[in-house]
Amino acid sequence: MVTAQESPRAQVLVASNRGPVSYTLKDDGSLESKRGGGGLVSGLSAIGSDVDSVWVCAALSGGDREAVRQGVGEQGVRMLDIDPEVFADAYNGIANSVLWFVQHMLYQIPLEPVFDAEFRRQWASYEAYNRAFAEALAAEAADGARVLVQDYHLALVPGMLRELRPDLRIGHFSHTPWAPVDYFRMLPDDIAEQLLRGMLGADRLGFLTRRWASAFLDSVAGVLPAEDGEVAGHEGDASGGGPEGRRFFRHGAAGGQGRTTEIAVHSLGADGDFLRKRSHEADVEERMAALREQIGAGRKTIVRVDRTELSKNIVRGLLAYRHLLDTRPEWRERVVHVAFAYPSRQDLAVYRDYTAEVARVAEDINSRYGTPGWTPVVLHVQDDFARSLAAYRLADVALVNPVRDGMNLVAKEVPVVSDAGCVLVLSREAGAWAELRDDALVVNPYDVTGTAAALHAALSLPEGERAERTKRLAAAGTALPPRRWFLDQLEALGG
Ligand code: F6P
């Protein structure tokens, strides 16, 4: 164990379900490693070499488990080989099928959710999986280390870790939205309380927008009994302090009298420098040429890039495009909808069904309107980052219409790399709306005809205005790059 005295600044630990590296077992028995990207990777790279860091994550695949067993790994990464059944219950059963559904409000309410004995069994696995993380962090952490726990997968970790190591500074960050209290308390009362208490074990809780932070505080006020403590410094409350109105939970006897948990907002922006450079590399240029060919000369392009995720609203986006072609025949043959929908969570039947529905609606549009020289929807499902960047550069319109989204970085990335300016059609239910709404065309994601009207307006926007809006969107979207997001949280945590 490294002690605080040996390390000039307090050690930093990150905990997340998905780690920065993954392994594939090849036919010859060797292991191939692949590094991922994202805000945490770039944030952690910014802390400086004088700071010791450890990233605790779960082994997700057979390859990852094999790497753990063989002792293969990267310096500073500790992968946990949690029992595969426990992991599946915790990740697919609870995190993806319950917590994700609650925070994104995805249930078809007349029939679900059903919190039965099977749910209770899976919940016990979720507890065990959280405990494995808490124990690993407690074992790795130096005195007074700073720990940044990520997301709904690990909501119980702060409370468990505080019990094991009260000396640590613990932060938790939610990358998702937070549900309104009436939706959140569909969870069984004891489970809702356990989740909130688990998170409140942290010294700081971070959210992407003020809206999600406020919804969390509403859940705290609506679910936890008074003995647990009270919410202090509400928005607009003079006791809030500071221009942003810092908010706190003051713990009562149950959570450690006198202790406070700060509820903070840290928006996350696009990594402008990286994107501008990466989007001009040769593989992106190649893919631009291939896409131009598929689109056809002189046509406008509506682009969307998503994981095939239930909350992304890809089907209604296609229906809006179909309505545009129906009601505005002048756009037929003159526009192509380039939709990249990359597979996600295919272990879950509801995701597989949704993926199939996206393909079915795309095919329906193509067979209804397509002509020998024009394919109205170009759908790609094979994940290809270089091709995504190529589409960003070519887009005349970017469609980002989630029913609910913590932030949505695509909305911030497209304007940064767009070659000729791009109009952003943006859902008011995406976290990014708070920062981009002035220069986007804003839609209600459920309103298909409204979205079609916005697509028409976007395609018709004069070039000058489009360029001006794109400039402002790029500036707003890169104002808080991942490094700043990460370092601000660390600094606020102290140590
Ligand atoms: O939106 C929150 C988030 O944790 C993202 O960071 C990530 O893209 C996703 O949810 C998790 O996806 P997966 O289940 O594929 O790890």
C-alpha cells in the first residue's frame, strides 16, 4: 500500500464497471488488448505522473477473465473477476434492466416493472458486486486517497467504502439523468432508500446538469426519512452560497451526524483538440469518399450516430424522416438520412428487438421511397469511429433526439468537426440541451410531426446562419473538455 507520505499528492482511484482496457482471447490462446477512449481515460491522463492512480473495473468478457487469471494487466488497472452469474445479475439484471430503465423512464408501465422474488435475488447479486468493488478499493487505497466512483452500476459503493475506510475522500458521478421522484419511487421503498443512502456515503455527488441534480435532491427529500438528514442550500435559497447555489445533504444521526454530502454539477464537453486532429486522418478521409458515393452528388445529409440504445429514440427519428418525405415531396431524391446505430447490450432481448425494429423501419422507408439512384436511409450497424467522424464532417443536419439522455456528446461533437456547418436538431430531454438550446432547433422527442418540421427547417436554413450557429455550438460544446471535467472534480474533493 502506498502511503500519503510517499506520494506528493493524494492518490487517485477511479472505479467503473467498464474499464479502460479489454481483452480478447485469440484462437492461438494469446490475449489481445484494446484500449478504450472517453472522458475518464482522458481525464486520468491529465493528473500528472507524480500522482499514483489505480482504476478498478470489472472483467466483462471471457477474454477479460482470462487476462485476470493469467495475471496479464496494465499498470494502474485492477480488473475484478467477479463470479459470472453474480456479474450478469448485477449488470444485465439490475443495472441495465432496472436502474437504467428507472433513470431513463423506459418502462411500459401497464406491465412493468414487476419487483418479484427474482428481482430480490438479482438485487443480492448487485449488492455483492458493489461489495467486491468497495473491498478492492479499500485494499488499494493509500491513506486519505481520493476515489471517484462512476455511475448507477456502483451506487452502493460510496456507503460500503466509507464503512471500510472512513479516511478516504469519496466522490460519485452519475452519467445518466435522474428520474423525477414519482418515477424513482416505483422502486420498492427499501431499495430506493438503500440506493440513496449508498450514494450519500460519498463526500460529493456529481451530476451532468442542474436538472438531474435537482431531481436527485427531490428523490432524497421524498424518499428518505427525516432522521437521515436534510437537503440544504436549494437553488434560489440564500443559504445555497456561491453563484451556482451549492447544495448539500446534511446527515442526521443515521448517516453520521454533522457530515455533509455536496451535490454538484459538472457538465462534460467534447474534446475539441482531439476531435479536430483525429477527424482529418487518412482513414476518415477514405470513409468520407465512400459515404459521398453512397449519398450521391448534390444531396443533403441528415446524420445520426448512436449506440442502439432504447433511450436514443432512433425509431421515432426514422418515423419523422418518413413523415418529411411523405409531406414534403420536394425533398425526395434530394436528401439522405445516414443513420449509424451501433449494437449495444445485445444480451437483453428488448435491445435485440429494438435493433431489429430500427432495421425494419429503415427498410420500410427505403422500399417505399427508394429509386434506382437514391437510397433514402443509409443504415450502418458496424461500429466504426472513423466512419462516424466522416459522417460528422459531411452532415448538413445532425439529428439528436433521445427521449432522455444524461448529456449526449454527439450533439457537442458534430459542430466541432463539421466541414461546412451543420444544423443541430436537438431533443429538449438531452442534458446537452441546457448548453446548446440557443443555437439548436429544439424538439419534443415524442412529437414525430414536430421533429419532421424541425428537419425541414434545418435543411432549409440559410448557409450564413447555419455557419454562425455551428461556430457557437462548437464553442459551447468544447467549453468543458473531459480533462477539465475530471480535474475540477478532483480539486473539489480536496487532498
Ligand atoms: O450513459 C452512462 C453510461 O455509463 C455511459 O458512460 C456508457 O456509454 C453507458 O452508460 C454504459 O454502457 P455499457 O452498458 O455498454 O457499458
